[in-house]
Amino acid sequence: MRAHPAGPLHGGFETPASVGAPPADLGALDPAVWPRSATRVDGELHLAGRPVTELAREHGTPLFVLDEADFRGRAADFATAFADADVHYASKAFLCGQVARWIADDGLHLDACSGNELAVALAAGFPAGRIALHGNNKSLVELQLAVDAGIGHVVVDSFDEIERLVPLAAARVAAGGSPVPVLIRTTVGIEAHTHEFIATAHEDQKFGFSLATGDALTAAVRIIREPALQLTGLHSHIGSQIFDTAGFEAAAHRVVGLLGQIAQATGQVLGELNLGGGFGIAYLSEDDPVTPEDVARRLRSVVAAECAALDLPVPRLAVEPGRAIAGPGTVTLYEIGTIKPVRLGAGGGGGAPVRNYVSVDGGMSDNIRTALYDASYTCVLANRTSTAPPALCRVVGKHCESGDVLVRDLWLPSDVVPGDLLAVAATGAYCWSMASNYNYLLKPPVVAVRDGVATEIVRRQTLSDVFALDAVLAGTPAPSPAVDQPAPEHAAGFSS
Ligand SMILES: Cc1ncc(COP(=O)(O)O)c(C=O)c1O
């Protein structure tokens, strides 16, 4: 693991082998990586018809810019590919009121992973019947909200949760309501990431009921015997950023096997099978994700074959893409603040290569994924193109943490200067939603762009918002001008 705890410098002073040769065009926008509307006009990056310098001037930086047509187009691609199934948008990737409305209007279902994600969706008017609630430690309050709202499924995750849910469901039934529909989250012993998956007999994780130990079957029997609960099917989720379907196929094989065991043990044939999310996206040009059509075709055929082998009817399928819908259509705009050339290698001698630490005005508080998961991103100089020779760079944030890296190694034009804008690609999933206030940096706004119109769908957090939580500072005026806003001289100085 290259990220490390707070402390003195450990940036990894090896010569970066991973970065490869500089590309022919440092400003190129690979359509596999950048939002569908991304283009350059007179050198400047435009998103859905809006120049990034204008967006930065109007909304400040750091700024999440979300291409609405891209987001909704990817949701539609899944809905079309899985027309005979249910597509649940995994809202943990990115959720706000506007996103909940788009997903609702576009006919998809939605997964919430906490009572508050559920509350956001409900408050935005999302139809409760199309919501599933996940979570390995749902509280009584969260379950009560789900039961009262009449959500589509509670995805039960533990025996404790079943016992917590039963009295709430029984009260609903006693009041004339219907039993609470549930899925059982199974742990199938498959773990998949990118091109690899491992299949094991046992699982060592906090989610779900194990198939291998028989817990999943025991849970199914318990729920089927409980009149206030209606077991409608099984759920499995095997990992994230998965590039081929082999792991899903192995999981489907195991989970259909459990459908057969349940039918044998109880006589109940469950009609739903949710195979989770985890479909990968291209963060870099070399990433090669599967298309929704491919996934749908493979899953359909594997589940049909497994069911035929066990003489079971084919259940209704569901999937839960999060990243694959939200990720690719958003970029983060940052302003460069400082550039520091550092000689690599012991002693930093004259012949040693130089890495330029390009510091921007956000960092691990708006994108923790590089530090947390060693994730790879790419970025471009956004306010202009340049024909200057390439320089080896590391794009870092402004946090007091040497692991505060956004893009570990890449080539940028050697004439980038403070005041230039950088755009980091594919930041729509698990960036804003994982944002923090570390070092009291403030959460950036999210601006949706469509047909040349930019709409702030989440406003920038202010220091006053943060002061309001503090017992001593609540009501104290925050410094003015706000310290998180772009300096006027930089806002005026974007060189395009
Ligand atoms: C149960 C479940 N479903 C769906 C997802 C969405 O995954 P992704 O965004 O990789 O598609 C996750 C993410 O971890 C998850 O835990």
C-alpha cells in the first residue's frame, strides 16, 4: 500500500515505471474516459457546451461538473440492456435530490445504504416501492423508516436484523398493512475486482449470510416461517470496478444453487435474484470495461442455464450499478496553486529525473480514492492546450498529509502555471459522496451541465455551515471573503 498515515515525507521517490511514455497529445480527451460531451473549443475544455473557465469563474474551484446527458444516458443504457430486469442505481456512488429525481423520472430503481440515503431519496419524491435498503447494521430507526415508507425491499444482512425487523413488520401487518418484502444478502465466496476474481469456500467479511456455513439457508427458512415478512429473493454483490463477467457468472452459479436448496427445504420458489453492482469504468485509457449489453447477455444466459439444470423457473434479475452510471460523466475542476519540482533518487543529483508536484485547491477531502484505494485517475490542462514538452507530474491536494495525492504519476505540459485549471476525469462516483471536511476544507458544489446551461444541484459548503455545528463557533461570522472561494486575481487570470 503506497498511501501511509500522517507523518513525514514518504511520497515514493522511485522513478515511476507505471507512467509510461508521454502521449503524443497531452491535451487529448479519450472518449472512453471523458464525459460524452467533453470537447475542446479553441483549446479550452467544454462540457455540455460550457467552457470550463466560465464554470470555474461562476462557481469557484474545486468544482464537480456533471454532464447530465452522460449520467442519464448511462442509466438509460442499463435500463435498455436489462429491459426484462430491474436496474437499481446504487446511490452511494452519488446522491442528491436532483439525481434521485432523474433516476425516478427515468424509471430505474434506487438502492440506499443508510437511513439517510433513504431519507434523501424519499424527500426528493422517489417512489418508495422502487427503493431497496442495504446495510450490515441497520438501526431500529432506519428499519422503521423503511417499513413506514413501504419501500420495495429491505435487503436483510444478519440474524440480528431479522429479529429487529420482525416486530416492526408485525405491527404493520396488525395495522392492516402488507408483509415487508425482503431479500437475503448472501455471501457467495466470490470476490472480484478488475479482471480477477477469487472463489473461496468461506468468507471473511461483514456483509451478508454465508452460503458455505449454511447461514443463508437458515435465514431463508426463518424468514419464510415469519408471516410479517415476505421473502422475495436473494441478493449477492461480489466487488467493485469489475471488468469481466466471470465473477458474476460464478456468483450466479452459487446463488442459484441456494435457490434450489431453499425450494427443496421449504417448497418455496423465490422469484427474484439481485446480482449486485460493481461494473467497472475507464479511469484510464487502458481500462476496458464491459458494456451493459454484454453483462446482461452473460448474466441472463448463465442464470437460465443454472436454473434449467436445477429445474427451477428463471427468477427476475436485478443489478445495482453505481459507478458505471455516475462515474464517467463528471469531472472535477481544480485551480493550480503551486508547482514544486523535486529531483528523484538518492541525493537528488543533477542528472536525476524531476517530478513536479502540482498542488491544487482541493485534494483528499473531495477525492479520497487515490489515497484510500490506490485508485488511478487522469487529468488534463483544461483552460488551454499547450505544445510545451511533457513534464513528469504528480497532482496533489492542499491537505497537511503527504498521502494527499489525486493523480499519482502523469505527464502534463511543462508550462503549466499557478492559475491554470486542471480537470480530473471520471470523478462522479465515490468522490463527492465520500467527501470530508479534513483540514476544514469545504465540500465543493456539483454543477450539472446540459445544452449549454449550468445548474448548481449541490451548492458549495460554506464555513458558516461548518461553524453552525460547533458549540463555540455557532453564530460567529466566518471570515469574509470566504477563504474557500477562488482568489479574484486567479479567477481573472485563467489564460484562455
Ligand atoms: C450492495 C452493493 N450494490 C451495489 C454497489 C455499487 O457498486 P458499483 O458502484 O461499483 O457499481 C455496491 C458498492 O459497493 C454495493 O455494496
